Amino acid sequence: MSAILDNFWSLLALKILLITGVMMTVSLVIIFAELKISAHMQSRVGPYFAGGRYGWAQPLADGLKFIQKEDLVPADADRPVFKFAPMVVLAGTLAVFVIVPFSPDLVVRNLDLGVFYALAAGSIGTVGVLMAGWSSANKYSLMGGLRAAAQLIAYELPLVLAVVGVVIQAGTMSMVGIVEAQAAPVFHLGDTAISLPYIFQGQFIGFIIFMIAALAELNRTPFDMPIAESELVMGYLTEYSGIRFTMFFLGEYAGIFAMSAIASTLFLGGYYFPGLDSATFGPLVLMGKVGLLVFLIIWLRWTLPRLREDQLQSFAWKWLIPLALVNIAVTATFKVVF
Amino acid sequence: MTTADRQTLSMHHSEVQVSVELQTPDMTLNLGPQHPSTHGVLRLVARVDGEVIKELEPVVGYMHRGYEKLAEVRTYPQITALVNRIDWVSGFANEIPFMVATERLMDIEVPERAQYIRLILTEMARISNHLVFLSSLPLELGAATPLMHALRERERVLDLIEGVTGGRFHPNFNRIGGVKPAAAAGATQKKVVQDLPQGFVEQTKSAMEYVREVCADMVNLVLGNEIFMQRTKGVGVIPADKALAFGVSGPNLRASGVPFDLRKTDDYLPYSNFDFDVVTGSNGDCFDRYAVRLEEVVQASRIVDQAVSEIPAGDLQAKVPRIIKVPKGEIYVRAENPKGEMGYYIVSEGGRGPYRLKIRTASFSNLSVLSWLLKGQLVPDLIAILGSLDFVLGDVDR
Amino acid sequence: MSPSELAARIAGAVGSDHFSSDNGTAKVHIAADRWVDAHRTLSAEMPYFSWLSAIDWATEVVVGDAPESEDIEPRYEVLSCLGSVETGESVVLSTAVSKDDPSLDSLAEVYGGANWHEREAAEMFGIDFVGHPNLTGIYLPDSFEGHPLQKSFALLSREVKPWPGTVDVEPMPDEEGPSTENPEDAG
């Protein structure tokens, strides 16, 4: 055992396997949560039969169903690109998990450029979406892919700018470093040192901008024009079926987890909770915060209609980016002055 | 099928020409006949440049069942069963103008009780129809939850209709001279005079309470939603004069600002005994069409409340001969159906069936405005506009 | 305004003296060559275009019963219905088109809604509307032959199996038992 843990390469392999397993499980859990939460919001019951009373095996059953389906590639499609596109999307999401800190030690690799790496890896998915839309040889898919690419590019900027404020305030780009910076006491109430997560330390606007931009990056309603089901069938996903569709699907839900994890680390304090030991309770604390944000994302999907493409773009360029820039300026001023 | 049908949808990369100004060819987008958001088998052939529609032509007729020809080989009572399948969402209301036309030609006076029951069921059909519309437009725009809430309340109304007539959508409850008076007579079963079920009045009143509650929810959840407003305000404006020239009727016409309601102008049912408002919009855009129908549900529930409290006693059907033979004559009767104006022009030559029956349906005229309306609109707006016109293909194609 | 007054007034406005208001429906007959002019005159006070269709008057019919009137002159009677929104009145205008050369001027310029209705009438009856921008079929498949609503157009199902007669299953309120009726017995 220690031999594996000592050797760098075997440890890395173990971590990668672990994180892949975590990602798959987490995706299934979030899918189930979405089915149940949306059902109760709509006065329905949701999955009921699969796996006993609560229908918890529904996502598993769906996954197994998809895996045994026929592998369809449209005749006119560009075969290599078509087959490779879902892997690109999945790889991009998986890469983000590398820097998510579950506790000060439980992180695949605590890069010094953690935040930068996360944002860069997260945008690999855009290329995959374009590949999917183009290679499907279907006008609907093409339109969906182009819409998705435009949307993803437009919302990268607010995402990055919102994070810059946190980086300025923390003084470091490493994810563990940012959590430690939030754990540092802000003021003292008698004997106890009070520390606040960044959302309360002045990054509230940044948090809002980040969540909105994250919704757009994940192609979730109100920003799900690219897969607007009632308009373009499934947009860039129209021609995908079976395992390839499952890969996109899992990638989307893993992305929800990844974005929520980044948001909780940057804005909500990550694995730190005042009074609890980070090393032992860290993962639980982080999961709790991630769960809150995931619930918020699911809630928004089932409440709001979707924005039209041009409204989406004007919202990003005319509102979010100027707001994010103002946020940076204010944060920088405060950092220097105080 | 025409050559247009055989156009393939794939676009080979060699077809795109890159010149100095990057000309991209117009794309012919074929929506339908099977499509998640068109209300039935409607095909739209659109020439699209990016996201802007340059030209659009609706192709209808996939559901043409030949009602007018069929009516020539049916007797009048048999046509009643045919006719409520034209607009299948508001089943009961389709029969009313036909019944009234036949009764006027035969000079039959319908008992008051039957008229009140007809009116109550028509208004319930209106509520049911509008609730479907109120839930499907937000669904097409992306909000999935109002669908569930509206359909839940619609179940109450459908249960009421089923309690009275035995059918939810195609009741076949009207008879020439009134409504169905009796049930089950024959070799094994005794004939029973069938009147309204017990407890009908209380159940109706409580159902109307629930309906009004869900309308109040919709006002907050949908009408007040910023994104919904952005998607529908100013989209698909039909000016009043164009609406009249194309024959647009019903809530679509009222949303364009024309306060025209056949329930107030024609006396095919005793609407003059009840107090209700004619709901109009101001701009004629998708938002107004939604708001008008939302308010119409509330008004319809008011009518039902008033009518159900004062149903007079009496017969359910007038005395009519065993074989219905309508004297010679021609008549046109129109009614305010949930989707618009529905009318029947009956040409009778004294036989047991009509010589010619012309059915004027609301959705046919409502849809004809589409090729004028959609020039220059965006593709996502197309979905919002189609959803806001509230048509059903059975009504368009007959 | 009562239907008879309405019919008289409209007839005066379009210069016709053939009008009626039986059964509460105001109907005005117009000569075929004055069809479009009459509509143009009325378009100001009756801007609502309800529908346009036709009736095939024929003495010999293949489907249904032949008309009982003695003096039927075989022709197509084209009907259009206009309405006013202020007063809520509606009037039916009619004109006669001969069967040998069934053509009529199109109303598509005057009322936009006439476009689709004329396409349907052309398809169902074979009437040619002169000046219509796009007189193609609207309901039937392109390979369909014939004009279905003509009285000479047979219904295939009735060729195979003739009309079974009226079958009353539900008795009248004061009678018992089902009964069947043959068209010959009823007389």
C-alpha cells in the first residue's frame, strides 16, 4: 500500500481513478436530485418504482438502458469528429476536478495556478460542442452548435472577471490558498476569531455574476438555447444516441458539480467551516455547500423560461461584463486602501 | 409529394462560398410536420438567413378529414357526433353553433334549462382550452412548471364535464332541441331520465375557486416573469386592420385591441343574463394574447358561477319529431368558440341531411396570417408566435 | 338593425336588387362581374372577412340526396361572409358562376384573408380565381385528381358499400326500445 502511495506515478493513477469514480457517482446523484426536486416543484412524485420506494435506481437504470443501445452514426456525418466530440467535452469537465480541494490534503494536485487552470480546462468543452454541431450533418445541429459556441464565448468573460476579484482579495491563485485566506480571521468578537467567506467579505456581486455565467457555461435554463428542446429538437445533441449521448449527459451534470465546487471554494469558503477540523470534516462541508448551489441551479431551471440568443448576448456584454469590471476596480481599491 | 419535399437537409462543406463579404447561402429550414412544438402536423417551410426568416409558407392539410363532404351523407343527429372532433381541445363548444343553426331552421324553441346547461358546458370547455394554452406557451419558451399546475386544475373541470356528459373531450351531449334527456333504454335496461349529477352546483363552485387560484399563480409565475416578458412583448404584433382583413377572431383579435366578442353581439345562448367583461389587449403581441386568455379564464369562471346558481327547472329537450327533417332554407350561425369564431352555413333542401354544410373554423383564418406575420422575424420568435396563436390542426384542416 | 333592413341596405350599397333575410341571415346576390367592386365598396364598413366558399347546385348528385326544389339551375354559387365589428352584423354575399367556365375574380387584393379561402374553394370545386397570387392546393396531396366537393365526385367508400340507412339507437323521451329505419320506409 505504502509503495503505491510513495511512487508518484501510481499515486497519480490512483487519484485519477478515484476522481473519475467520484465524478460518475456525483453525476448520477445530481441527476436523481434533479428528477426528484423538479417533480416536487411541479406537484408530481418523480421516479417511484426503480429500486424500491424512492426510485433511487432510476439514473442507473437509464444509464444501463443507454449503454445497450445501437450505435448510430448518421450517414453524412464526419465520423472521426462525430465520435471524438463527446470525449472532448467530458475530458474538459474531468480536467477541472484536478484542482477541487476536498480538504487541505485531499486534492489531486494543488496547482499554484489553480483558478487559472480551472477556467482554462473548463472552456475546452466549447470546442467539443462545436465539433458535435458541425459533424452531425444536420441543420438543426449546426444552428445549435453555433448558438452554443457564441454563448460559451460570450460568458467566459464574466466568469473570469468575477473570479479576478476573489484572486485579488486572496492574493493567490491556488485553490487551497484561497480557502485558507477565507479561513483567516477577519475580526475578533471577544475571544473568538470570526472569519467570513468571501461572499460576505464583499464579493457578493462577484458571486452573482459567477453563478449566472456558470449557468450559461453549463447550457442550463435560462441559457439553454443551444439545446432548446422545443425549437431545435435537441440542438447540437440531436444526432447523438446511446453511449455518446450518455457521455454528454454525464458531462453536463459533472460540470454542474464542478462549477458549484469552484463557486463554493472561491466564494463560500470551501472545505472550511468555523469550529470544524478541516482535515476530517472538509469533504462533508464542501459537499454541503456544493449541494446548496446545485439545488439553486436546479431550482432556477424549472422556474424560468429561456432567454433568446440575442437577449442572452446583450445581457452578457452590456450588463455582466461592465459590472464585473466595476467589481474588480472596487475590490482592488479596497485591497490597497485597507 | 412536391419537389420541395425532396430537398435534402444536409449541407456539404463545399457549398459554402467564402468571398470577400463572406456570403453564406440562405438555408431552407423545414419545420415539421413532426416537431415538438407545432401543435399537430403543421409543416412550415422557411427560408432562413442566419436566424432571420426571409420567407415562410405554412403547408397544411395533413389532417384533412373531409368533414364537409362527410356531412352530405349524414343525417343531422349523426353530424353532431362528427362535429365535436373538429377542435378537439374544446370539444363541447363545436357542436353549439350547429345545433342552434338546425334548431333555427326547424323553428324549434330550446327549453331554458337545456340552454343554461349548454352555456355552462361551453364555458367549461373554454376554461379547459385556455388552460391548455396557458401552460403550453411557457413550455415552449422553456418554463416547464406552469404546465403541471394548469393541467392539474384542468382535471377538475374535465371531471365536472365528465360527470354531466360522460365524456371528457367528445361528449356528444347535444341533441337537436336541447341536451341529452335520458339514458339506457332497451331490452335489458330501464330508461332513466338523466339530469345533472348530485352535488354538481357545489363541486362546480369549488372547482372555479381552484381555477381562479391557478390563474392568480400564473400572473405571478408567468406574466410577471422578466424573461417571459422579454420573449413575448413586442413579438409578433398583429395590427387590428390586418387582423380583421385576414379573419383573425377570438382572443387573438381582442388582443389586437378590437373589443369584438360574439357572446355579446349574437344571441345563440343566453349570455345576456350574465355579467362578464370583454377582455381586450392593447398591442397585439404575444404577451397580450397570453394575458387576454388568462383574464378570459377568470371571466368564464364568473359566468359559470352565476349560471350554475340559477339553472332553471324544466325539460332537457324540446319535442322534436322522430325523424329530423329540416325544411328548405339557408342559415349562417356563428359562435364564440374558445379559439375564435366558429360558424356553420347550412344549406338545407328538405332532406334528412344537409345539402351543403360549410364549416367556418377559427384556426384556419388565424393561421392564414402567418406568412405575412413571420417575414423578418427570428427563429426563436417563430416558436413564441406559433404558441401564442393557439390553433389546433383539426380546426385548421377539418 | 334587423337582418332584413341590413340586407336591404347592403343591397342598395352595392347596387343589387336580389336580397333576402330568411332565417335571420342577410344574404345579398351580386352579379359575377361586380363581385370585386362590391367587396371593395363594403370593405370600409365591413372590414372583417369571415369566410369564402361555394355551393355546387346540381340536379343529379352521386353522393347524398338530390335537391328537392324544382327550379335548380346547375351552377356554382360562391359565397363570402363579411362582418362589422362595431355593430356585430354579418352579411353573406353570393354570386353565380357557370359550370362550363368556372372563373371569378379574386378577392385577395381587397381582403388578405381571401387568399387561403379561395385556394380551398378552387381545390374543392375547381373554380379558377383570376388574379390570385398563388392558386395551389391547400388541403389535398399533389397527386390527388378531381375536385371533391362537387356533387359529381363519388365517395369511394359509398361505392363499395351503399348507405346503410338511418339507425336510431336512442329512443325519444317518451318511447322505448331501439328501432331501425330504412330510407325507403320513411318516405
